[in-house]
Amino acid sequence: MRRRISFIVNSTLLLLVASICVWNVRSQTTPKSVKNSMGMEFVRVPSGSFTMGSPASESGRSSDEVQRRVTIGYEFYLGKHEVTIAHWKKLMGDLPEGMKTGLDAKFLTSEKQPVVRISWNDAKGFIDKLNSQNDGYTYRLPSEAEWEYASRAGNATPFGLGDGSSLSSSQANFDGTRPYGKGSKGKYLERTTSVGSYKPNAWGLYDMHGNVSEWVEDIWSDGQTGLPTDGSANLTRGDASQRIQRGGSWNDGGEGLRSADHFFSPPANRSTYTGFRLVAGRKPVTIKMK
């Protein structure tokens, strides 16, 4: 009888411990944000569907912003901020090649400013080295669809900030003399600002509009027919000699910062307008059973 009671008690305890472990694993699999060993922060972007592109009625719209429905059936972690000078130097040991000479000092006043003069190739080199650290995450550039989805933060409006219909330089770093919608005219700083200097969007992401334009993975296509609708990057249709940038920069007017706006540049091109942010995915943990 005692053995039976002991068995029942032990079984109950095992079930309780197992339940706690499962709860802990589940609660730890999808935290709202994560930070890697370099101090880079990433914000969880929920799964969901959205309409990519812009309606014909949107001011500043280009003809290549044809709308299509996209479903991202997975969560992912996107950089809370653009990659900064501090991040780059910590990993690579020095400034990016394009920032070493001939760059106005106003782009180097703080290590919290985003890196600029970053080519798509430079960004991929940074990612390769970061992945070689084996810190428990895998890193990549976001797809164009992932970027726009995160920028909108659940909104169908031109911006993921404020009321979504207007933009002024009190909300983002751009040429404030050219606001969007009913946004009031403001300052034109003519430089980058430290990341996080403005309020984030509803999902906790900073500088999705302005500061620096951000490279994404996709090649350029001026049409929407046959492009992915599952959140993946377009790597087959269009011009493989051009890669896409998103978000607009410190030098653009408000219409160039719209969530649907996109443009392209050769992957080797370096510009004071351009930087990047990353997606981080946690590596699966392999448990060896004895």
C-alpha cells in the first residue's frame, strides 16, 4: 500500500514538474524582445496578414506600389534599432570602410548613430561574421514584405506613427521642410540622429521611417505579379543587379518615408543615406538523450 501511495505521489510530482517545465519553455519561446551578446535588441513581430503596397488614393504613391495581400504565418524578431556605429565597431573592430574617409563629422558625433555608407554587400559581410559567433541566434536581412509589415505595425495608413496619415519632423528624422499630409513644417537636420531619438511605432520599433534607408534582402521588381505572398523575399523575378531599400532617410521628404515606398540601388553602392537593421532567429536547441 505504501509503495502504491509513493508511486502515486512521485508520479504526481513528476507531472507537476513536467508541467512547470513545459510552461517555462512556452513562456520563454516568444518573449516580447530579446538581446544578444553584443547588446543588440530585437522586438517580436507577430504573425498576421496585411495589404502590401498603397491604394491609388495615397498621396505620393508610385505606380509600382500595386497592392497585394500577404500572409506572414510566423513570428520573427526584428532589430529594435538600426545597426549603430557601436554595434559595427564591436563586431568588426573598426568603422565601416565607407565611413573611414571623406565623411562629414556630423555623421560621427555619437556611436549611437546608425552606420551609413553601407552597401548591401557590406551588410551581408556583417551578418556573416555575426552568424559565425554562434551566439544562439541566426541573423539575416528582412524581406521586403517583413519590413513593410513591421513598419505598418497593424495600420493600413501611409505611416506606422501617430495618426498614420501625416508626418512631421517631430516624429522622425527627415527633411522637415517637406512634411507629409497635414504635418507641420519643421527642421531639416541634414544628418543622422542617434537611434531611438523619436517615439517608436506601436510594435516598439524605432526609426522605421527616416534616419537611414534600410537594405532588405529582395531584388528589384517593378511589377507585383508572381511575387511572394508568404513573407519570403523575392529572389527570382526582376533585376538581380539591384537590391531594394526601405524607409527613407534623413534627406528625404515625407512622402519618401511612407511604409509602401521602395526604391533600389546596386548592392555595391554606398551612400550617406543608407544603413540596415537585422532579423534574428533563435537556433533550435538539440537535447541529447542518454
